[in-house]
Amino acid sequence: MDAVAVPPTRRALLRTAFTAAVLAGTAAALAPVLRARRPRPVTAPAPLAEETYRGRHIAVRSHQVWIDGRPLHVMRRADGSYLSGINHFESFATPLELARAAVDELGTERLALAAPHHG
Amino acid sequence: MHTRQNQKNLTGAQKKRFVAALLELKRNGTYDEFVRVHDRWFVPDRETKLRVGHMSPSFFPWHRRYLLEFENRLRALDPGLSIPYWDWTTDNSPVSSLWADDFLGGTGREGDRRVTTGAFAYDRGNWTINVRTSEAGYLTRNLGRPQNPIKLPTAAELQWALDAPLYDSDPWDSTAPDGFRNRLEGWAAPRSEKWRNHNKVHQWIGGHMTGGAAPNDPAFWLHHAFVDLLWDRWQQRHPGAGYLPDRPLPLGDLQRGRVISLDEPMPPWDVTPREMLSHQGLYRYEA
């Protein structure tokens, strides 16, 4: 599995939940130690939206977008609309529309693993 | 002083020399440095950082200086060269001579959008894409976006931008409600076709031209030479108007420190918009 590509599929989320359950068991044994520290807030991940568009897997969580498991560089305009590393000169109302536009522009090409960085 | 010609008037020999110089800049690494500079200074306007190249008043002076730097490198190789300009309101077809085998090459093939004709085709071995947003090591294009057709800006849409009496307006970003800069740069403030001039040309070419590493496509330079010429035309049409903002924004203005006023230095060169207002003595445009 790629170290950089982190496709947040449902399977991966389930795996995370399973790991958390196992850790919870371990935590029971360590409870006296942990109780001495400040309580850790449990935050649920934002809901994940997935779809297949023109044969490509799109995943959106909050403002983050993955295409076939690779992160799309997402940026915002002052009016709240979205731009990406693939679409710098046109903005879109939602991350999902942004992801579809990137797929349209990519054709059959995959995203780069590491995009160049901005200022 | 040299002359930037309309690309449609270049002779075969001039095209050959221009292409040869581009290939040499690519070979020695200079070209990719320029691609990185463009990408690095693209800052969208939701961020609170300084914006110099896009979504800001310094769109014109920043790109003027950027093109001058590039042109200097071309002319260091061949003093007879200059950046040609592409008037996309007239040469507005994917079969224009601009996209012929002897100049920029044509559109990308179906599927992976790979350019397969002309000197910048990957198989020729001289044009590998190193600053990548996609995995492609080859140049990509999608002229006219046939899957979802798009037209280049019309003469009327361009004229509407040139007619703007003000250079730019508060809040000096992609939502600026009026002004030549945003009308020409092309952020649809109210969403409509005429608000998309410069941006739409990037979209029409497609492939690398739609992304942050747009200068990977040599068409970038010809597009922006025309944008630079349009700044001249606006100045001639509105002799009493000038670059705005003409002084640093006051304390409390949300755009303070995020946009460049007339006498503030633009990175990465530390030149001011005032120094870029005219290119007299440096180059001229063929009528």
C-alpha cells in the first residue's frame, strides 16, 4: 500500500473503528495510568461522501477530496467557492463539483502523488 | 528595443528559432524554474497571505515582469527573439496555424490528452513535464474541450473589459465587482461568460494550462503576451485612469498586506507596479 495515498474508503473507516475497539480493550488494562492524565475527547470523523464518476473513485470529506485515493489540492476563493491544483482558473460551488471537474480535466490520467507547493 | 509580433505573422524560420530556444531552456533547467515560480505565487484569495500574481490588482504588472524575465532568457540564447502574442479573439480555432506541427503542436489525443504532434510531443524526447499536478510526464491539452465545448472569449467580451473606466475596485480580489483587472482576469463575480476572459483561455486550451503549472505549456507565454498588450490598450483608452490601489490600504482594511499598491514591491523581484506601468524602451507590440 502506498504510504502517501490514503483512500478513506468505508472499509478503511471500519478498520479504524475495529482498531479503536481493540485499543479500548488495551486501555481497560491501562485505565489507572490513563486516568491520571486529562481525558481525551473522542471526535467522530466528518461524514465521507463517495461516488464513482466516469470510472474514477471520488471521496469527499469536509473540504478534502481524493481521486482514486490520491489527494486533490483544494483551495478556496473569497466567495467560498473551490479551486484545485487541476482547476486553477475556474471555481466550483462544492468540493464534489470540484472533484468531478478535475476528473473531466484529467481524462484517464492519475493525480500526482505529491503536488507542487504554493507560496 | 525589440518587437513582440502577432504569432500569425511569424515566418517559418522565426517559429523554428523560437521553438529551438524553448527546447534549450527546457534542457538546461531554466524553463522548469519559471514553471515553479508561477505555481508558487498562485495564492487564492480566501487565504490571508499576500497575493501578487492572481486575484489581485498586480495581476498585470506581475505577469509583465514574469514575461520580461522569461524573454530575457530567450534573448540571451538568441538576441533576435521575443515572445509572440496570440490574439485569441481572431485565431480562435484548434486548427489555427498556432497549433500546427511547425509551431506549438496540436491538441491532446483522446483518453490521456497527450500532445503527440510538434516539438513538444513527449515522443520527440525534448519536453518532459517535471513540475507535475498529474502523473503525466507528457504535455497535455484538450483544445476547445470537445466533451463539454467551450469557446474562446469573443471580441465583444474583450471590449467590455477594455471599456471599464476603473482599473480595479475594492475588495481587490476575485470578487471585485468592477474594474478592468477583474473583467479581464476573468473571475465570474456575477457568473456570466463575459467575466471569464483570461481564465477562459486557460480552460479552452485544457490539460496543463488549467492548473497551477500552466506554463508547462509554451502556449502560456503567447496567451500572456496578449494579456500584456491588452493592458496597453486599456491604458490608451483611459488615459486619465491609473493603477489602483495607488497607496497602501489603511489599517483595518481586510486586504491590507494581501494586495500590492502602486509603490509596494512585488515578490519575487521587488519591483513595484509603477515600474511596470510602461514598457517603453524595452519592447513594443506589432500593431
